[in-house]
Amino acid sequence: MISWMQKHNKYLIVTIWIATIAFIGAGFVGWGSYQYGSKAGSVAQVGDIEITQAKLDMSYRNIYQQYNEKLQGQLDDKKAKEMGLAKQALNTLVVQAQLLNLAKEFGIIVSDDELAQKLSVIPAFQKDGNFSEAIYKTYLTSQRLKAKTFEEVIRDETIIQKLLALIGVDALEYEKTILHNAMSVADKIAFKVLNMDDITISIVEDDLKKYWETQKSSYMTETLYKLDVLWTESNSTTVDEKEITDFYAQNSFNYVNIEGKQQLLAEAKERVIIDLKMKKSKKSAQKAYIAFKKDKVTKSESIELALNDTQLPIAIWKEIQTKDVGSILKPKVVKNRYATIKIVEIVKPREMNFEEAKIQVTAKYTTEKQKEQLLKLSEESLKNIDNNSSEVSDFITLDRVQPIGTLTPQESREFIQQLFISQEKSGIIEVTNKSIVYNILEQKIITNKQTSDLINAVANQIKKRDFESNLIKSLDERYKTQIFVEGL
């Protein structure tokens, strides 16, 4: 079910252990300025089932949290709207409502005792292994949820679980046999691994120029920044032993070794002195910044750097990109000294001439010519694959990765996967910068209990996914859906 949900977001069915627990972890997420119509508090109706605003909010927060985790906390309302998360949330509830309609026809219910049991085993509501009503009520209050709304969601999802368990189907024996035969095949192959790096290309400059002419707009100079920098040094700042000791005492938590253990002053003294000098020179840097703005002091040097040049930290580049020409940045730490930076000029990217682009063009041209030559060599090798120059593998199976010649484990895995997809007895398979020429010498069926169990599980999963997909299509036609939501 989970794999089917991942592949078919449109038909997402959120079960209790996915939706409820994820929702508990999500917290409140505002979801923009969507405007909704109203029909007794409903945002949609599917058959006899109404979808309330409260349920839509819960569904949205759950999906928002899932995507926010994938984006490492970088999701905001604007991105969520662009991604159509509100629509996904509503589609989720529509599918649930369709299933609830069907469950209603079948007479499937969840009693209050069953509901209480479901709530009692949710880990987030437990204390010392037992359900805590205080924790449960605190959670509802923090999320501004009514117990009735939350428990109705749990009840609905439990009903859906019962329905799917009732109507679920496993693969038939002949279907398992077909898959078993396909996945239990073992191939013994003759093969030869050809490496693109072994092919030498002779480059004629006229050909290289013609190649550059066809795509010279792809080769652009970097954005350049001409900067005036006023440096405030810290190494000449004097510090005494008492200052060092006091500074370490106040900041000792910052000094740890590679094992994460706090260092003694003797171990961290060099770093402590540098940090103390930086702290003491900060005021001087701020005074220098003010004087620089008033043209009372001159720059230390002028530099020209490409955007994101490593001479300046990424944080400084991010700020520079938000400023206009003439702007002066407040003092920033750059390698144990302070830099007050003025943006003098921003040189926009332009098309490179041939000489400027030559190194990049040569690299790309060489790669393309190597690929062409590798293909020709592979085609020639394929004609003679049965010769003694090729290697012969052991029997290869899809479920067990074994080394293939000089291929890495990952390359061997990719090759084996493509080999079993191919319907050709012999051929050429490309993996990264290598080409593998192969010819199948022998095939046989290899079976064991572990393989059989895996194949049966895969067969059941495929059958279940297909059944659920067709079920949703059928329910789309069976139950009328009315949407009262605007702005999705």
C-alpha cells in the first residue's frame, strides 16, 4: 500500500500510522490566503460524505510537513502554493471519502471501544507505556483541535483500513509463477568492458572552432565583482594571560576536539587567543567602517573576484548579492581579520571568445568524440564477442549483485539491471563512462526459499497496486464529487 501511495500521489490514501503520527509531529503550519466557499462548513462533498474545513487543514499540514522535511525546512507558503500542496491535500480527502462511501455501503463501522484502542497505542500520547489523557488534551489544545474532529479522522482511517483488508486480493498462483520464472532466470555471459578513458582523441583546432561556433552562447564568463576592501587586522592586538583565562572560562563550550570532548585551556589556547583578539578588534573594525563610509580613510586594496570565489565566505557572498553598486558592508570576519567591503562594480556575464572558452570547449568536444569512438569500438567488439579475448561470468541473477569485470559494485548493479530488462541475446550496455559488450551463453532457473518468498511478496504488491488503482478509477465514476473550494 505504501509503495502504491508513493507512486500515485493523486490517489493517496493516508492510513492511521502514516497520517496521524506524521500530523502529530507536524505542528501548526499556516497555509496562505485560500478562500473557500461554504456549505455547512464543508469544502467538498463526495457521495454522502462531506469534507470539512478542519479535515482539510489537517490533511494540508500533514502533506506540508512531509515536503518540508524533504526540503530540509526550506518550504514556505509561496513554494507550497506553487507545488499545489493544498490541492494534493484535498485530493487525499476526496479519495478517503470515496472509500468511506464504499465502506458505508458494506456496513463497515468502528465502535467507540475500537477508536479508544487506536488512540491508546499512538506513541505520542503515551507516558511510561500507557495512554496519557493529559498529554492527549495538551496536544489538542496546542494544535487548536477539537477532540471530535481528531477522533473522527482516526475513525475514518480505521474504517478505510478495515475496507482495504476486506477487499484486498493477493496474486494468483499462475501470476506468481510468471513472475517467478522471470525473476529466477540466471544468465552466464561472455562480456568485455571498454573504458572511454582509454580512447585517445586527436583534436584539430579548426574542427574545435567549428564545434564552438555551433554552441558558443553556452559559454559565458562568470559574474565579476570589483570590490574595495578595508582590512582591520587582529594579530597585532595585545592580550594578557588573565584575559585569555577569563575568555576561555566564558566560552569553554566552544572548544572541543574531534571526538566532541571539551578541551582544556592548554589544548585550545591558540584558538582562544585568536578568538579573543578578534573580539577585542571588533570595535576598531566598526570605527573603521564608519570612517570608510565618510571617506575619512582609504581602502586597503582593490580586488576583482568571480561570484562565490572562495577568498570570501559564502555568507558574505549571499549578502553581496542583495546589495547594489556603491553599497558598503559592515565589517565581516575573513580569515582572522575584519573586512569592510565596498561594491565598486558588478560585471555581468558575457559570451566568451574562443580563446577564453577553449579549455571548456576542448573538454566537452573530447568527451563527445570519445563516446563516438567508444560506440564504434563496442560495435566492432560485439561482432567478435565469442572470441577468447572476452571474459565469461558465473551465472548472474537479478537479486544478487556480483562483480562484473572491472566494474565497481554500483556499475555492476546497473549493468545487471539493464541486462535483465533487455530482450536481446547480445548487445551493448553503457554504464557511466564505460561500455559493456555482452553475449548470453547459457540460461537456467535458480530457485530457493528466500527467492520464492521475495517473488511472492513482489507479486502480491504488484497485484495490490493494480487493484487499488483500478478501484479508485471505479469509485471516481461511482460517487459524485462536488468541490466548494476557491483558489486552489
